[in-house]
Amino acid sequence: MIERSETVRDDLRPTTKALMLSSRREAMAGRLPAALDRLLSVLDDCEGKERAVVGMLLTELLFLADRPDDAAREFDALVRPHFDALTEDVRYAYMINRELVLLDPLKGGDPSRFNQLTRDAKAAGIVWEDYRRLVDAWDDVSTQRLSAAMKTLQSAVFSAYRVGYWTAIKVSLRRYGRVALQVEEVSEAAESAIFGRDERLAKEVAEAVVTARNVRKIRALVQLVQGVANLKEHFIVGCRILHGMSDAIPDDMVEGLAAWLLPWAMGQEEIYRGTGGSVNAAWQVLEPLGHRLSAAQARTVTEGLVGHPLWRGYEKAKGLVLPVRGQMVKAASHLVWALPLEALGWFAQEALPLAFERRWESDYPEVINLLCHIAQRGGAAVKEEIGRRLFSGTQRDYLQGQIAELFGQQFLPPERLEALVPKVCDDHRLSVQRVPAGHEPKRPNGSLMLLTQTRADGGMVVRSIMNMVDWAALVAQRQHLSERSRVLLAQSALSMVLDPDNLLTNRESLVRQVADMADSLPPAVIDELVNALEPLARGIIAVSAELAPGSEPGGTSSVFRGDFGRPEELQAAALIAIARFAGRDPDRFRARFEQLLQLALIHPDLTVRRGSFAAFRDFPRHLGTSYLAVLMGTRDADPQAAMTAFAALAEKQELEISEYEWRLLLYSIRAAAESPNVNLRRHAAGMLARRIGQVPSGPMREQAEAVLAIFKEDLCASVREEASGPKS
């Protein structure tokens, strides 16, 4: 749309107008140097107003390419000397644009000049938009006269471009793009998002085309983004579209798209902008595409990755660097599954320094995850080498404790491991501190945030949101602990779970941790845990008045603002924990557990229903009445609940499904295959692929195979992968 002649002032010579349009198009297509040269070449033939207008376009292109110093210099040389030839509204627009060029918070930009110009323009009576026409447009939108609204809003876009005020251009494009999306003009909406630099609209565009399952429009959008999003500011928003529909990008477009992304991913930024920069944006798209690359291209991308200055630990990079390398490491975990097997030993050697001499705490968990992926796919020799390097020194951290078993390594000597248990328990008991007046609270190890409430007597109740990495390490090491230490862990967790003053998010996390200890606790402790958690699993949860959630779903606390957990999340965790504990003696607990589960399976809250499906999965016996509710759960109105029901049936492999039950289940699977929700389709496909051999032979097996074939041709790669069976 912005290539149309209506975006250029009418009072310019036709040759100048044509040059401006073609130069903008050339820059957007990735040929910025040629576009700048063409604009500079015509300046000698321009005077006054034309010189200022052409100079403003040149300034804009440099700004969009993230070259603010060059943009400011060209503005001062080409635009400022010709202010007298401009009307007042255009002059103010250009001056405000000039301030926007330098208004960079990461460079300490001063907004005072920008604010003063905005006030002066308002005092001068300058209005950037025709608000009466905008009111008409929104009236048209409210009455669903969308074609008329689009025409009016498109006219506003053209007017903003002709004046040249960048803020008005952005706002008008965003309005137009949202209406375009309503009428399913996806390309217009995508262009508006990119040129209006509207990341939220970009995500909505991607969601719309994936939900519609329209492969033609997805192909067109991939081509559009590659065709017009080649200036840095546009590229970042274009990547939001690509990331949002990455799962639906056709296989035959992945290689070309990755090749287009790679120069941006390998680039360096003068100032890194964290998740808002171009390097991060490129790797964010490459992450979900990584495992879909050919072996040769995966090797090329990985070689570029490990050669990037941030991967090498470049300390002189400026700005928000840490999230960028973290995103690169996340993408690397996907590349592992496309690399040639013989390259994994090399990649392990390139990744290991990120856990040692180039270690950054911000992405260390992602680095450990990457090394686990390499070990999982690389074979025994690669796994042994990674394990030897990770555990060769004396330094230990809790993440190592979680992965030591995978690598066959000792986390800590027995005496040090035993000594860690009371220390961790004592740290977590400080998650709730009742501090008398005149005393100071302690900050426990692993505290992510302190929340302080002052009492009437001057004392305080201090609560901490706790990181569970230490507790998770001890749970992972439970087979190396004495029974006494295991019991201490479980009973300490239980006391904190039952404390109504403890934050619900802490209580839920502790329940999930102690559930993983079910295979290592003595029967008497199992009984104690089941008895104590049963009221929670029924939804009988004591919460102090200060922490009581609001009445609305997901409501915030009456005292503390923020998401500190919901009772339903604790109830769901308790259900899963009891299923694990009851599984130690299923015949004794079966009737009691099924009675508990039956009400949860039809609970009105989604979180509780999902927890009940997971609890059904974890209990190692057939549960007749509850089983029927799980089958019905595959048709739950909420896709998240339905997919959890499918996952439960997929993972409970000992479950025998009768012929009639298969008929019911196939009905649910066929319905899921038609769902716009990709996660539901993926879980249904995975469940059917895992159990296809158990479907009774004959017509029913043929029906099941026909549905599986539909999943194998699904628009989304993740569904096709699940339909092909478990990854080796």
C-alpha cells in the first residue's frame, strides 16, 4: 500500500515522485545502498521544498535501518536548511521526526526537546489527523461497514505519509491494519504491522492465518515478509509474524527462509536491544525451524552460531546483551536434532565453554539444557565426554545436581549431600518470616522476591517467592540420600505446604517436588502425605486473608499485586501428588483415590480438570468410572483440557481400550483433527500414533489409519511429527 503514489505529496515533480516511490521500494527489498545513492543523485536537481522532502525520506530510511547518527547528519545537511520552504505543519512534523531519531533510551536520549516541540505544535493549532473522519470510520466499524471504514482509514494513512510525520504514520497504519485483519485482508494487515512497527498486530496476523489453516496465505505472508522487511526496524516486526506462524511454514520454504535470516542472525548491533533487536529476532525464528533444516544447512547455521562474538563471550558488546545469547542457545537446542551425527562431538566442544569460562548466569540453564540435548542424541561417547567435563572440577551447582544421573556422575560425596538437606530445608522455611518490631528479616538463599506486610504492632510478615532449583536437585539425588534425609525433605515440604501464610505458588511447587519422591519414601510417610494432601485435593485450602485471591478468575491478591498462585493450581498439584503416592500401593488406595478423582474430573475450573487428567495418567491401575470421564475429557470445550486428556491416554500405556471405547475415542480424534487449535491436533495425533497398533483390526483400524494419515498431512510441522511417532 505504501508504494502507491497517494503516499507522496502532490506538489512534487512527477519524476521526483516516481524516484521517491522506487527508492522506498528498493530499500524495503534489501537494497538500501542503491536506494540512498539514487536519492542523493537527484538532490542536485532539487530546490527548496523538494530537497527537504527527498532529504526527509533519506533520513527516514537511515533511521529504519538503525543508523541514527547518519540519519541526524543527513537531516541537518539536507532538510534543516530548507525549513522556510515548508508549511508550518510539515516543518513541525520534520523537527519532531529529527528528535525521534535521537530519542534512544539505551543511549540516554533526552526527551525534553521532543516534548517541547510537541507542545509548541499543539499551541500553534496544528492537528495531524482529521478526527471527524476517524469518528466516521469507527462508526462504520461498529456497524460492520468495514469496507467503508477501510477506505477512510486508508485515506488517513495516505495523508500521514504526505505530511511526513512518523508518529501519525505509525498510528494510522496500526488502525488500518486492524480493520484489514477483520476483513481477512491478511497481506494488508501484515504490511501495516511491519511498516507501523506494531508487534501486537504482527502476532495477531500470524495467529489468524495459522488458525484459518490457509497454506496459500501462509506462503504469501512468508514471501511478503522476505520481500519488504529488509530494513532493521521492519525486519524485527516481520520476524514476529514469521515466529507466530513458524510451525505452519511449508517444508519447501524453510531452507530459503533460514538463508534469508542467517545474515541477520550472524550480524552485530552497535547497541543490543535484548528481545527487541534484530539479532534476537532472527534467532527467535530460527529456534522453531532449527530441527527442520537439512543436515548441511544446520551445520552452516551452527558454524555461524559458534563463531558469533556473543557466543565467544564478547565482553565489549553494549546494551541488553544477555537475552540475545540466551535466545541463541535456545535455538542451538533445536539445531542439535538436524546436525549430522558426526558433528555432535564438535558441537559439544563448542558449547561446553558456555558452562565454564564463558558462563553467564542469565543463560546457564539454557546451556545445560543444550548439553543434555547433545548428549541425548550424540551417543555414549559424546555423553561421556560432556559428563566428564561438567563434573571434572570441584565447583558444583544445583543444576548439576539435577542432571548428574543422566551423565552417570556423582553430584556430591555422600556426607556433603546429606549435609545439604537440612540447609535447604532451613532456607525454605524462611519463605515466611514473622518478624517482631525492631528486627530485620533474613533473605533466604533462592529468594526471587520479598513481599513485606507491616502489622499493627510494628512487626512484619515477610514472604519470599522461592526458586526451587535447590530442592529439585535434592529430589533428583534422592536415591543417594539416606531414608532419614528423604523423610526430612518430605515432612519439611509438607509443613510449608500446609502453612496458610505461605504463598500459593511456593506451596504448589513444593507439592510437585515431593510428588517426585514417591518412589523413595517409606509407607508410613506415604500415608502421612496422602492424609495431609487429601483436603487440598478436594479444594479445601486454607489461605491467610492477606493472600486471598480476588473473586475474578486469576484475580490478584487483596494486599500484594502480582501472580502469586491460585488455590486451583495447588489443588491440581495435590491431585497429581496423591496419584503418585497412591501408586505405591494401588490396590489399597484405589477406591479412595477414585472417589477423590471423580469430582475433580468434572470440576468447573480448567486447571483442576487438567490436574485430574494428569493424576489419572499417573495412577498405575485401571479406574473404571474415572476412565469414562477422561474419554469424555477428550471432547472438553476447552482445548487445553482436551489435550491434557489425550496426553493422559497416550502416556498410560498399560491402559486397555475396548472396541466400543475406541469408537468413542476415534470420534474425539476426528473432531480434534478439524480443530483450529494446533496444540489439540498435536496431542490427538501423538496419542493415536502411539496406540495405533492397539486399535482392533478391521474397519476400525482402517478408520484410525485414515485419521492418522490426515494428521501426517497437517498444515503444522509439529502435528506431522507427532503423527509419525515418537522421535528416536
